[in-house]
Amino acid sequence: MPLDPQIQAMRERRVRAGAPQLYTLSLAEARAADLASIQAEAGEPEPVHEVTDHLLPLTDRKIPVRVYRPRAEQPLPALLYFFGGGWTLGSLETCDAVCRSLANTAGCLVISVGYRLAPEHRFPAAVEDCHEAVAYVAAHAAEFGADPSRLAVGGDSAGGNLAAAVALLTRTEPAVRLAGQLLVYPNTDQLADDESLRAHDDPWLFNHRSVGWYRGHYLADDADAADPLASPLRAPDLTGLPPALVITAEYDPLRDQGEEYAARLADAGVDVEITRYPGMVHGFFTMLDSVDAARTAVIQSAATLERWFATE
């Protein structure tokens, strides 16, 4: 189908404004423009019962996290959420609206993780931060009012990549038992050369040049591209992973690699649900104020989280 009318309208706004692609800007400019764009499309953040900021004391560093509590009841199941932005852009602010919506709709804690960004901190720094954050929350769940037996991971784009990597890392760790992984148009293969990656080159939307720009900032060495923690699709064995919801967008260069990862999870016996949103583009999940499908995808994600947590 053609671009969804709401996506087409968003694209036309970008054309009229002459908005430059993020990969043509300096890092500081790109980070500021990314935040401004996401906040404009997300609209006014919805209120939640409580929002608190914390610093997690990890092995040799501290990283920020933000906890969204939908109601006073404790303990609650928790989703650890990793923001998108190609491991290069993004922050606790860029995922604020979607985390609020997920917390309210799923009735769970959402803990967003402020992992280190590239190129200042290249692979595997972001994976290490997200992995250690999950382990810390599991070990100190009472500090957050979280139920350590009902934890999930999730994220969009690079955040989906990080969620998949954390699921791989925690698969054999008895201290962390994940109830599920929410993977929204995730990067799963840094070496991908598939139809969707080649086909999507619209300069006003996320395209294959965007993918290459982010990869260039993130990976310290070309050999890292084949590491399963950078490219989960290249993991030789996906058995024993937690249930997954994989959301993809029709007009997304990452569409095929996300759907191939879902297929491999299913082949490995993992309970997986895959949904392609027609007419959508990369980034739609956070466009809560301007794209109806974003709200639909959040509702779907929340319903899946509730199902995962109910069975734990």
C-alpha cells in the first residue's frame, strides 16, 4: 500500500521545512534535531502516577535511569526500555512520551535506561550498560518497587537491537529471568544486504544512508558487525530465549532483518508474534500525537506485556 496519509503529511511537513537528514549534521546538531522532531510528533506527554530519576551504580560507572510508575501499588512488573537513535542519538527525553504511554497502558513500571552513546563510547558499551542495568534492577527490585520475577526488556530501533542482545546475554543467567522482549523495528544484522535495505532511499525519511551513518559511529571495528551482540540475527542458536513481539514498518530499511529475526526465533521454538504495520515508516512508534498507528502499536505492545507478566 502507499504511505499512510498521516505519514505522507509528516513527510510533506519535512519537505516544506527543508529539514535536513540527521546524517548531514554534526553530532550535536543531529542530537538536538532528533529530540525536537520526536517531541513534536509525540505531543504533550501524558501524566503518570510518579516519575523519578535515579543513577545506577554499575561496575565502574553510573548511568541514569528514569522510572515511570502508573499507580502506587507495589511491587509491579517492569519493562526496561532502551531508546532508539542508532546508538548515537537519543536520551531519556526522546523516549519519555512512549514510556509514559506504555506504563499507563500496560499497568507496569517502565524503567528507561540512559546508556552510553557512540561515537564517544562505541560497541559494546551500550550493550554492557543495558545488560548491567537489567541485572541491577533484578538484584535490587525492591528499591524500585518492581517484581523481579516479572521483568521484560524492550526498545525501538537501536533500542530493539539492545533488547535482543540483552536477551541473548541473560539467557543462561539464573539471576535474571526475562518474561519477554519487545522489539520495535530492531536492527538485527549490521551486515544486512536485503531488499528493504536497498529499496528505501527516500531522503526525507529514514533510509539506507541513515543505517550506514549510525553503524559507522557505533562499531569500533568492521569485525564487530558479525558479533551476535551487535547483530543478533547472526547468533548461531536462538533457542531458550524469552517470548518476543517484533513490530516492523512497511517502508523501513530495517523491515526485512527484523522479520527474519522473528522467523528465526519461531524456528528455534520461541513464542514470537510478528506484526508489520502497513504504510508506516521507521520511527512511527514514537509519533503518538500525529500517527494513529503509533497508539495502536503501543496498545498492542501493552497487551502483550500484560500477557507475559500474567503467565510469570
